[in-house]
Amino acid sequence: MARKARTARKSVARKGAAGKAAPRKRMAATATAAAKASNGHDTLREVEQLLYRQAECLDGKRWQDFIELFASDGTYWMPAAPEQTTGEGVPSIFWEDRDLMTVRLKRLTHPRAWSQRTAWGTNHVIGNVTIEREDARSGDLVVRSRFHMMEFRNDTTRHFAGSYVHHLKRTRDGHRIRLQRVDMVNAQGPYEYVLQAWV
Amino acid sequence: MAVDIGLDVVRAVEPDRVHRSVYSDPGIFELEMERIFNKVWTYVGHESQVPNVGDYWTVQIGRQPMVMVRHADRSVHVLYNRCPHRGAMLYGDRCGNVGKGIICSYHSWQFDTDGSCKAIPLDKGYQGTRLTPGDDNTNIKAAARVGSYRGFVFASLSADGPSLVDWLGPAKVAFDDMCDRAPEGEVEVVPTCFRVIQQSNWKIFLENQLDSLHPAVTHESTGRAAGEVEEEISRKGGHAPLSYHFLSAFATPITKWDAFQTLGYPRGHCILTGYMGLRPRDPDTLAYEKVMEKAYGKQRMEEILGVNIHHVLLYPGLSVQSPLQQLRAVRPLGVDRTLTEIWHFRLKGAPEAIYRRALGYYNLVNSPSTMVNADDLWNFWKCHKGLESEGGDWVSFHRNAGQDHETKEVTTSVIGTSEQPMRNQFKAWTQYMNGAH
Ligand code: FES
Ligand SMILES: [Fe+2]
């Protein structure tokens, strides 16, 4: 188990390196100027790559890799209502630390998770990435982005879209997610079926 | 040869099996709307959803769009969400406050929060017509009857039938158990409603609620997953929150569910007894018991906390999990589509930790990211598809049939996994479909 986790972490790091080398279009150069100046490298590009990697983990169903992107005290949160400011003590659609994420992983991969028997897949597209805050001393970041996710399950297509806010913490192996807030524009509607994995 | 019963609801139900058409025939579904949902008491909402004068929540009873609204004298009214002029719905949103009164967005007829018409613009236009301002047919039509039990509001579209309390019968324990667990004797709503639609007939949901034969099978994956992480946490010297136990209990081996018991009451209401360790000896529970003892005295507190209920089913539209203060209201949308509205309540006067403990269950089991209902809903869809097929005519409820202990007021199953609750529900179904109230 521990060994598997280490391998997963390594593979995430490797993909990060490959991602950085990918050709990039001109994007929000001025917005990142400050970040660049303060720490000598392109923070925006780095966090974009992290968000894309996270999306790839979900679409590739690499659940352990997804969990590894979170700090050891990290939380994945989808509020029940947009006006909520914390998941503490209020209903949430997701409010999961890494232990609960591990429960979800183990369920999803259990041979008798019956509803996993039908073919399903997702496609995430992430955009509008902006750095909202950067702590010059610690390197911690607050990053806002938009996502569009299409899911195909059991011969039915569903769409989920909304915003992410990632609170990132700088660690020795790059940024880790301390808190990811997911606000779906269609979160309050009735759900045709449910959400089995993170969005 | 396939048995075709048409709309013959008498032939459809036998004591130990029912014909598949009761789940799949759109004609029978229409009869159910008329003979069951237009008659019974339907759960509308909790009084605390509309705390202020003019607050409203829209809700569906059977096929009817309704609105629950708080009137100036603090009474709660349940009205048809329909303008008496040309029939527009008065509210297209889910909830809010009517402000100065109910105003129709089409031609501005105005109403008070009890449905009475206050003003019709340019009412000269009605002079000499058959419509007289002030007539009852200028008022918003109200539900035939409205009742409230310990803050839970019900309405019936039929003027005849038993009172709410008589209709609830012994199953009113759902609300007594929930409210008594509050040191102040009442609960208030947590203002979030999760809504989940299942692609199946409404009865499949109700039958599943007290089906203790299924958790060990359907929810094995989640039960085991939670159990493993729970163990891992304690191996590392930590203490997993009770939420893990709520989930891991689903993997309780199938043989153990027999130790529980189901009770069937008149009108299809049922109870599944037994619960999964809701009274641990942790500091949170002990602090709660202190507050409870202060409010009720030791003996009464023991009685209250000793109530042994898992689920109460109020047939045909409500499933209550009183020890966790949660309920699911069932709104049939069509023969093969059913909406559930899922609510959580706070025990007034109880410590925050007790609310949070139940909240863990609400988030993990009852939210749209549920790790439990995901597999139930999958089964419901598969059941419905199977029952649309001609692969067989009958649905079997033979398990422990003929072994139930029956008195006039209660039918008790011999074992927890008996199909007695389903038989009890169909007994009521038959009575309603044959014209009973
Ligand atoms: S339909 Fe409501 S005022 Fe005309
Ligand atoms: Fe279940």
C-alpha cells in the first residue's frame, strides 16, 4: 500500500515535468508578471499544469493519483449552496478529507461496486485560470478556474459545469491542494442519478 | 403464456406475490394518483421551513403543484399553486417570501396568504358577468385538509378520510422519536434539500427502505471500504468518526440482519427496528445525555434513547430515519420516474456535536454524492427495467410468508429479512385501490 502510494506520487511528478515542456499559447502574461518576478518562475503555468493533471486523473480514473494531489490535511469540498463559506457544520455534497477520499476510492474499485459495472467516463475541460492570491513568503496560492465536465454513463450524457477554487500549499515536491472548492452551477437542481466520483 | 391483468388491480395482488404491471403499467399509475395520492395525507414540509409570515415553499402532491405558506395569523396554509383567473401557476420558483401578498404575474390578481382574493384589477369588467368579485371561485383553492404533527405539515386533497393522527397511527413514533431526542422536544429544519431522481416506479423505493436482505449485498463495497479505512485510522492510533461506522455497518453479514424485526401497521406504514450503535460512550454522547437528563429526568431519558428504530415508512410517500433526524419524501413523477426530497433536522437544545454526527450521515449517505444510494438507485433502475420485461409475470414476496404474527393493530415479522413489509404495503395498496380512505 505504502509502496503503491510512493509510485503514484512519482508518476504524478513525472507527468508534471512533461507538462511543463508542452508548448503554450500566449496567456495572461501580465497577470503572472508579479508572480514571475517574486519567485523567478512562471507560477501561473505551474498551477495550470496542476489543474490539468488533476482533470486527467479524474478522466483517467487514476483515483490514487488524484488523492495524492492533496496535502495530507487537504479537503475536497462541494458546497450544498453557493453562499456557504465553509463545509464545517453545514450540509455539503462532498466534504472529504483524504481518509474519506480513500473510502470512495476503495468503493469505486471494489469488485462488487455494482453500479460501476456499467460503462462510464468523463471529460473535463479546465479554463479561465487566474491566480487570486499569492503569499510571497510561503508561496501558498489561491487559484480560481472554470470547468466543464461531460459524463457518459449507462447510455446517458450529463453535463456539470462550474468553478474551482484551489487553495494550494507549496511543498518540497511542488504545490499540494489544501482545499479545493467546487461550485457547480447545476449543484442545486435535482440529480438524475447521483455523483459517484469527484467532479 | 404471459398473464395480462389489464387494469384489474384486484387480480394484481396476491398475499405473497404481485403482478409486474403494478410497477410498469401507466394506466395503473394514473389510478394510483387518483385513488392513493389524491386521498392520503402527503408530507408537505416542516413548519420551520416557513418561519416568517409570507414565507412559502412549493411542493407537489400527487400530480398537483401546491404551495405551503405562512399566513398573518401564523397558521400554515397549503394552497394549489394555481391562479383562479386563467390558471397560471402563482410561483415558478421553489421558495421565498410573498412580500405584500400573492400577486399573479399574468394579470395581477392579488391574494392573501390564506388564498383569499384581495384585489382584481379593473374589476368593472366583471359587472354583469357570472364572476362576482368576492366569490369563492376568485380565491386560490386550498388543499382539502391540512394537518401538522409536532411541526411536520401534511395535506390531503380529499375532504374525507381519517384525521392526520389517526392516519399516522402507531407510525407517528417517527416524529415522536425524532422530536423527543431534542432536549427542547422539537426539531428545526436544516435549510438544504437534496433532490435525487430515480428511474423507477415509486414503490420500488419504498420496498427497499425496509428490505434488510439487501444491504449486505448491495452495499458491500462501501461497507468494506469504510471498514478498512476505519481500521487503518485506529491502527495509526486515531479514532474514526462515527460516520465510518454508519457506512461500515452496511457490510454487516446478511445473517445478522435477521436479528432485527419489522413491524407492519395499518395503511401500509412499517418500521424496521435495530440500530447501529448510536449510543457510544464517547464524550459527545455523554455530554448530550447530561443535557437530556436535565430536560427529561433520568427515567424518561432512558426511555427516549432506548427507542430502537432504524427506519419508519409512512406509506406511500415518506421514509423517516428518526434517530438520525433525516427524511426522504417520495414524489412520483411518472410510472418510471420518482423524485426524492431529502431533508435533515437539528435537535433543538442538543449539543452541536450531535448535529454534526448526523450531518456526517446526511453528507455521506443522503447527499447527491452518496456512496450508499448510488448502488440502490442502480438496483431500482434495473428492477424497473426487469419488470417492464415479459420475462415473468410475478414479483415474489414469499420470504417468510404465512409466518408473520398478526394482530389487528400490528403485524410482526418472524425475522428481520422477512418480506413482511412489502406484503404489508400491498395490503394497503389494495385497500386504497379498492376505494378505501
Ligand atoms: S392568470 Fe393570474 S391574474 Fe390572470
Ligand atoms: Fe440500500
